[in-house]
Amino acid sequence: KMAADTSVDILQKVLENEILQTTKVVEEHLDAEIQKLDQMDEDELERLKQRRLEALKKSQQQKQEWLSKGHGEYREIPSERDFFQEVKESKNVVCHFYRDTTFRCQIMDKHLTVLAKKHIETKFLKLNAEKSPFLCERLRIKVIPTLALIKDGKTQDYIVGFTDLGNTDDFTTETLEWRLGCADVINYSGNLMDPPFQSQKKYGTSFTKVDKKTIRGKIYDSDSDDD
């Protein structure tokens, strides 16, 4: 009986040993596979990291280039001559033709100041309409404020008065941003099919009619009919 017990013990030990050996082989095999996967992942991560770094570097260089060309802030340019130079060196330009005495120009200034900081891919300028008669005639600017929206040196679109902005003095910066997005003069991340002012509550009293009146080519204020 003792011999039988011993045989069972030996057999058990052999089996345990076999199982251990098998387990060890399986574990080693798994370890090797995991290490291989880890190694592959590290390489892949490294490649991804490199691509991301290159993209960031490129983006940073582009940002610096824009800033060196006067993007990132809303600036006044002194003359028509400056306008041509500024437009020539930037792909996307928004230029506000304003007049000191026009109240609505101050409203426009407030929104453009915010957007210039947010959209550094676009250059935001202002130019006194009274000091730029040639440009106003050439661009057929009759109502102040007017924004000329310029892509690749060509004026593609205009925002005349506040008509496209919900026809109210209380339009939001988001509304103007949406309208600039429609002209593809900024990188707009929202939905162009859903204008922000449509979701605002419209009270009849908050609306001011914007007239586009021109007599013998004279430039009119869009708020001149309020007085």
C-alpha cells in the first residue's frame, strides 16, 4: 500500500511538474507576446508623438507667421495705400469701413475686437471711410458700417449695416462670427445652417430698421434714420 501511495505521490509530483512547466512555457510565451505588443505600441506611440509634435510645430510656425503680419488684434490702418499692402500679405482679411460719428461703428468695433483675438487665421482691420474715398468708390461702399470680406486679395462679400445680423443693434458676437463663417473668411466651427440669431427671442421693440439709402453716391450712416 505504501508503495502504491508513493507511486501516486510521484505521479502527482510529475503531473504538477508538467503543469508547472507547461504553465511556465505558456507564461513565457505570453510574456514574449506582451513584450512584443508593448514594443510595437511604443514604436507606434513614438511615431504618433512625432507626427503630433510636427503638426504642433507647424501650427506654431503658422501662428507666428500670422502674428508677424498683424493678425490677432483689431487694428486701424491709416490710409488706402496701407490697405492694399495689408490685403496682399494675408489670405483672409476683414476690413471695417467706419466713421467716427456713426454709433453703429462702435458696436461693430466691440465685436470685431473679440473676434480678432479668437480667429488669428484672419486679419481684422478698420479704415476711416472719409479718408478713403477712392476705395469706397471702387468697392461701392455706400452705407456705414460696411465690412469688406477679402480672400486672396479679392473682395468676396460685404456685410452692409446690420441687415444680415438679425437687423438689430443688439446682435451677438456669435451672430457676426456666423456671418463671417458663411463667407468662409474665418475657420468657423459651428453649424452654418443654424444662424445664432434664429435661436434668440425676437422682441419687436429691440429691432431697429436699417435703411440702405444712397443719394448721388453719398455715403450714408446706417443709423442716420434714427435721429
